[in-house]
Amino acid sequence: MRFAITLTDRYLPVLEALLAAGWQPVKLFTSPVDDRIFHNKLSLERAQQLDIPVQISRMLDADLLDLKARGCDALVVASYRWRIGEWQPHLRYAVNFHPSPLPIGRGAYPVVRAILDGHAQWGITCHKVAKRFDSGDILAQESFPIAADECHETLDLKTQLASGILAGRVAADFETLWRDAATQGEGSYWKLFTDADRTLDFHQPVERIMRTVRAFGEYECIAKVAEAQIYVRRAVAWPAKHTLAPGTVAHNSAMRLVVAASDGYVGLLEWSLIAPDALAQRIGR
């Protein structure tokens, strides 16, 4: 199978699994990244090793026509910020690796809400690329449990590992899986999270506050503390009786803040007054 792939570094296992199955790469598509959560340095290096062309701009109809001219059979989408155009006139196949157990969790980045909503099971899905985002027929899925104390980083890493396992299964029996792909049910679409979603509410119980901290991880949460807006990367919490109003700073120790919540305290261990995106720009990323 000759294939092109859209990729950032978190989905390198998909590429490696396809290569291990004997698939032949013809081109790599990637997109601008923040170098904080999303990276593509390793993907670019791998493309250089494979001696295949790389495109960082959006894939257009002309690019799909070019893939046809290169003898490309399949387009594999594994992390891509743009909608894929009408691929059917140019390619035999197009599949997407989506980080949710479809039809649950359609949308740009469902991993965060999987933790926020307390799901006990998660997974990754390989499905046909269709006009509606994440709605195409399902070839195969790989599932795994979500721990009670799951955080964004562990769930992200679990998903990355599962993507390679799933890609290996798909590559080994692709024609059959494509032919027998199952139609999705009703499912659900999850919008990308907002600043309001990642803002800590100290009127909530400490368990809920920490669930939010874990769900966003390196994305960082927003907190209003002593009339300042801060960006929280790491925190701890514990239940305790007190008479302080939620949001009150109860203690300050070497830049570690202890803030009162409805039923205990939240210790803000790593935080900044600078938004993470602005900080990345300041240090030249």
C-alpha cells in the first residue's frame, strides 16, 4: 500500500506501524505546532530519513491530485488541524485515527473532556474520512481503561501507544476492514474547550477542582487569586474544615499558594502570571 500521512509527533506510532507492515510512504503532511503540547520535529526528521517530501501548508485539491500522480493508494490522517477535501476522485482510501471511542467524543480534542466527565474507558478509532468530521464508517478500535486519578499527560500517552497498536492491526488486514467497516451510531460531538472550562472555581469541592487540574495538565488552568489571574500547571488538594471564603489565600510559602475551597484547600505548586502561549513566544518557541 502506497500512502501519504498527516502527522505530528504524538502519532508517530501510526507511521511506524504502517512502515513495519510494509506500507510505502510517498509524502508527509504536517501543520504549524505550538511546541508545547504539539510537536513535529521528530516527524520532519523521520520524513527526511525516508526521503519523502513534506508539506506544512494546508492540503488542497491540487495536492490530492499530486498524490494520485505519485501512485498513492491511501491517505492516513493522524493529527491534522485542517479539513480534508474531496479525496474520492484521486485516492482509493482515506482513513482517520481519532482519539476517542467513536461515536462518543467527535471533535477536535476530546481527551480533556474524557477526564472531566469521569469516563472509565477510552480508546482510539480508525474510521473512513467523511464530509462530516469524525463520522465515517469504523474500521477498528483500540480501547483501554481510564484510571480514577488519570491526568491529561497519562491519557495522552496511553492514546499514543494505542494508536500504534491499532495502526498495526489495520495495516495487517486493511482491505477486509475497509470492506466491512461499520456505520457509526448517533454518538456525540464535543466542542473544543474554552477558557471558562479550564478556570478553577474554588466554590467547588477539592475533588472537582483537582479533576479539572488533571484534565488540562500542560494546557494549564486559569485561577483568580487575590485579584490576579494566574495560570496553574500543577496543584495538590486535601479536604479540611475551615471558615474562609472560597478563593481566599490561606497561606503563601515560597510562591506556593494555599487557597481555600468549599470543603478544603488547594495548593498551587507551579503557576505563572504569564499565559502559557505568551510565555512560549517570550522564550522564542
